[in-house]
Amino acid sequence: MSENLMFFWEWFSKKEKYIYEKLEIETDDIAFLIAEQLKMVHSDLVFEISFEKKDKKMTFVISADGDIS
């Protein structure tokens, strides 16, 4: 696993509670923060987070933006 990828997940785990609690209020700021961190892993990565909270969880999906190479 690349160092940047490990750093991303470490960063995300530290911000997870903040993201969960504030996403609906600070959507653009949080999206920017996540996008900037993902760019350090790879510039083509994109993400989606659902606003639906189910069992105190939200869905977080990372994609290669449709690039299979």
C-alpha cells in the first residue's frame, strides 16, 4: 500500500466524526478537504458520500473516475 494511501486513511479516520456530524452543514468545505487529500493519493480519484445515515453510518465510495487503466 502506498504511503500516500495510508496517510489518507489515517487522515480520514481522524476526521471521520467531524465529517459525519457536519457534512450536511459544511458540505462544500468537507468535499474540498476530502478531494485535496485524495489528490495526494492519485489525481483521478473521485468520491461520493451519502447524506443518508443508516445505523449511524454513511456510505463513502471512492472511484477511479471510470478509468480502468
